[in-house]
Amino acid sequence: MALSWQLSSSANVHSIVMNTMVADALLGRTVDDRYRVDARIAVGGMATVYRALDLRLDRTVALKVMHGQWAEDPDFLSRFRAEARAAARLAQSNVVGVYDQGEWDGLVYLVMEYVPGRNLRAVLRDSGPLSPALALSVIDQVLQALDSAHRAGFVHRDIKPENVLVTPDGAIKVTDFGLARALRAPSSRTGDALIGTAAYLSPEQVSGEPTDERSDIYQAGVLLFELLTGRPPFRGDTSWEVAKQHVNGSFPQIVDFDPSCPAEVSDLVADATRRNPHDRIPTIGEFRARAVSLQSGLPAAGPLLTSAEEPTLEATADYPLEGATTAATPAQPTERDSGGPEWRRRISISSLVIALVAATGLLLWLNPLARSTVPNVTGTSESKAVGTLQTAGFAVDASGSEYSEKIPAGKIIRTDPANGANARDGSEVTLIVSLGPERYKVPGVRGETPSQATTDLADTYLSVAGQRKKFHDTIDVGLVIGTDPAKGTQVKRDAPITLLVSKGPAPVSVPNLNGISESAARSQLADVGLSASVTKRESDTIPEGDVIQTIPASGAKVFRGDRIELIVSEGPPPVAVPNVVDLPREEAVSELKAAGFKVEISEGVVTPLDRVFETDPSPGSLAPAGSTITISIF
């Protein structure tokens, strides 16, 4: 009877036995002479979390120990230390506090506030969708945590139910601030892996574009969607299929899952999850204000109550979790209840027989000696690879992804263990799925300082190769005009980008304006962005009103907006009228013409002396050269 129970419940027995048989070397040890490890409470893809006692301050803490490969990555360690120090400065009631960080005995650890209760994933699994009022109450507390972080310069980038903790009294606390950022940059250990959970990635995270506070707004909108519907917005056979839907799919409407949900609440989710970051709710503060306003118009919701259990169901060897039990450990009867030593012996023998039969059945089922060759699934689709590996008797983890220049997006790059390796039947094979070629859009940096532009390019995993100076009519000297390659160009990670920096407006040549009219000269100067001032000057050769010369001279280099001086002719200078009175006619005419005048003669009917008796203008007065002098003859 015991054997049939073992076989029919093999999955459960396997889970219990494996969790209780695999010892955790940290349990019972003291980390860094300060933190006594009492229990393992959660295991994730990148870290294991323990409940520990801070012996120095006598308080219970959560000890997050990163998996071994991170301790060997100097790039990650540097970011981890910096982000931990920054996260420790976050002090807000909805943020899980960070107390300490360090490295000890080859381990990298983070000490955080211990929060009894469960994560939001477990709560939703048990409760199903929440009422709109309760969902808004939960998201309000998440947004308070994010608002505090954004004000301190933090972007979370990994908002999901697993990172939202619910205390026994219903309070909400957000954890892992700074960790997503420390894991975000590619390094010798992460390669080009895409960090994040596919169901909650923002479109810009999937596309490899720069992320900011608006990515948190999108993920908070996805979380609110799941609170209201009980499921994430996108599903697919593979994580890659789910991720692509954030970029290419249409975000589903709440009404399709719950027609009774108020339209304003559905609109709030839609506005937070717009594909283009510029179209989303602009700030966490505005998101929260709308959520609070909507909540006030709904029937009051009680707190999201949960138990005080730790967020794990496993019990570890030699150090079972508090309150954890296993089917293999029946309660022992007392002597008073059993009736005497003979009955105890009978029970002991029966128990031993049952245990031996159960253990034999379990060993037959587990067959720890059975091993198989990992099949080659490189280049196949994720769904086909999962099917092939499962058919071969392996469990599959398809959460890994990397960029690849050779393997198309959605296809398998490699497995761990590698194809051809001999692995235990039922063990886990990790798939690394291709994201396709790693490309990043060159961001727009026009109008920024070179320092700002360099930072923006670095945030997009691009580098600055140098600067090239160019003239520009509107961009101030020293600011960035653009880049080479241009904004929006898709380039490889770390591609060298040249900054085009303004030298100000380009110089222009002063046009040749000599001999043309003043109005025509002004027009030509305006055509090349120059203005004019005018100075009048006499000229014997240039007609009145025409340009004699320019200052600077024609051909000189000047800048747009400069003023050019036009020297404009007033005509020739005036000439003194010679005194020709009492001179004979011919001699007077000759002298006046020699002085540059024209001559007109006025005479009577009889001119016995044929001499000049007066001139008009009179002798000695000034008259324009070329003007007419009238002489009177008698």
C-alpha cells in the first residue's frame, strides 16, 4: 500500500526527497563572522536567499547570496558594490531596505531587510485576480516605492510579482533595487544575455534601446494588468515569443478578460503600457495620482492579507525550514499511547519495512545511474528544442538568451550541458536562445554638450571615437550637431561614433559691390546674411548713389550677421568759379571749360567790346564740376 502511494505520487515524492536530500553547505555557518545562516527561503536563477541572524545587531535579516559565477566576474563585482551602496540610501516604507554587502569565502552577498510573508506571485496563485480597488491599492504601494527610487536616481527595470513582497498585514514592499542595473551591462560572465523576465520586459528592453523611468512605468502597467486579470498580457510557447509580442503585438484590453472592470482603470493600464515610451504616462507620480483618484471612487478594499510563511516550499537536508514537514517523517507515538515496549517494537519493525519498500520503489523510479546523451538542438527553434530534450528525458530551462551574429533570432545557440555530453536522466538542460545580431540605434544627441552625448552613447553600449568640428548656422559653438553614423542608424555594440561639434556659423565672402547702386548692394548683402551701414563720400569717377567700395573689401571672409560698411558716392566735389569778368569772350569760355564747367553765353544785340561783364554763379563761388556757368557779354 505504501509502495502504490509512492508510485502514484512520484512527482511530489521526487520534489520532497530531492529538496531534503540535497544539503546546502551554508546552512548553519556564519558568513563573514556576522551572519548566521538559519534557513534557505528562496532559490532563483541568479541567487539564493537565506534567513539569517545578524549576530552583531541581534536581528533577523535576509541574506541574498549570488550564484558562484558572479563572484568570478570583476565587472559585475564593481557594479554590484556601487549599486548596493546606492540602494542602501533608499529609505521608504515600501522599499526592502539594504543593510550590507560583501564578499566572503568566494561568495558575493547582499544583506537586506527580512520581510515575513510571501511574494505577490504566490498570493496571486492562491487568490486569483484582485478586485479593481484592491489591485489599485497594491499598485499604489508599488508606485510609492518606484517614485522614491526615481527621485534618488534609480530605475528598477525588473518589476514583476516575484520582486513584490506582501507582509502578513498586507503591506507591500519592492525588492532588488539596483540588482537589475548591476546585471544589465554585458560582461565576461553575462555575455550578451538579456536580463529580465520576458513577460514583463518593456519594448525598449527587448529592442536593446536605452531605458529610463518609463520602462518602470511600463512594467508597473503590466503588473497592474496581471493583478486585474490573474495572468500576464502575453503568452507564448517560448520566452522569445513572449518578448517579441511586447515590441510587435497589441497590448490586450482589460475588458477582454473582465468586462466589469471600470473603463477608467482599463485606460490607466493602456496609458502606462504604450509601446512608444514618449506616449506613456510621463512619470510615476502622475501614474500614482491617477491610481489614487480611481481608487477613491471605488468601494473600499481591505488589505491583501497573507500568511507569515517564508516564500519557499522546500526543506533542506539537516536544516528543515521552520514548520516544514515531509511525508517520510511520521509522528512517533508515545509509550503511554502505544501500550508498551512490545507495541513499540512492532511499530518500529513495520515502519522499517514500509520505509525499505518505499525507498526501493523510489530508487527504482529515480534510477540515479541512468544517463543519456544531450541531443544536438543548436540552430533549431526553441519550441522544437524543448520537445527534443523532453523526449530525451531531460528537464528544460529556456530562460537564457544572447545576441548572435550567426544564429537567427529565436533559434538555439547552445545548451548547457553541451550537446553530446553525458547527463543524468531528468537533469536540467539550459537553452541559450538567440536574440539575433546585437544592434543598437545611435541615439539623438543634437544640441547636447560632448560630455552629455558621450554619456548617452555609453548608455546605449556605444563609444565615442572622437570629434569632428563643423560649421553650423544655428547650433552654438561647442555643442553637438549630430553623429557619424547618423541618429537612428543600427550599429554593433561598442561601435565607434564620431561626434560632429559646431564651430558656429560658416564664414562668407564679402561680394564685389563696387559701382552698383546702394539699394542693389544692400540686397546682395542680405542674401548672404550680412547687414549694411552707409558712409557718403565725394567721387570724381563714381556717379552719385553708387558704391565706391566696401569695408572690409570684396573677397574678405566674414561671418553671417556681420555688418559691412558701404562707401557711397555723393558725386564729384564742388569747384570754385574762376573770375573771368572783363576777359574777352573766347578767353573766358576757354578758362571756364578748363575748370570743368559748361558755358552758356548771354549777350545783347550789340556787343561792341565783346567782353564778359558778369557770371552766374559769381566768381569765387562753389559750383558742382560739370555744372553750367552763364556769362554775360557787352
